[in-house]
Amino acid sequence: MIERLNNKVIGWCGYHTWAIDHDRAELGYEMNDEKYMGKGLMSEALSVVLEYGFKSLGLYRVEALISPYNKASLRLLEKNNFVKEGILKQHYKVNGVNEDSHIYALLNNI
């Protein structure tokens, strides 16, 4: 994601862990600076990335693993029709401590 005024990189949104044989990929995203948060920029980027994944990559399922403490990410996914499927216990290590991940998914039902 690049700010239009000065071409500064302000974040990213895309796929990783693409399981080609299963038509699914995991979604990742991050804003580099808090001043860009809460402005709808990630939601705008996410809609383009999802459309690309479903139409161009042929994905059927997009997954996202989210910290239960990341309220902004939880709202972003729910706003974009992702459904919470469960909790992966002690799945992610943060500062040496194992934390849970909430798994969300969006299916291409088009």
C-alpha cells in the first residue's frame, strides 16, 4: 500500500501460505504507521485483494489467523463477511509467550 501524495509505503495486504491444490490461501496485512489506521484504507485494499484471489487466482477459501487482542483486525474481517471458525490454542509466540489465534475464513460462494 502506497500513499498517493508522496509514494510512501504505508502497509501491505496479500496472500501467503497458498495451498494451490486446495484452492485456498492465508491472508495477511499490516499498516506501517498508526496514523493511517482507522481510515478505511485496509478495507479498501482488502476488497481488491479478495477480488483478485477469487477471480484471478481461483481461490475458493481465504483464511486469516488473528490475535484475539487485535480488535481492529477482528472488525475488518467481520466487516468483510469472514466467519470465525475456531481458536487455535497457543498457536503463535509473542515475546516468548504462546498465544491463541482466532481463525476466520471467507468462502467464494459466487
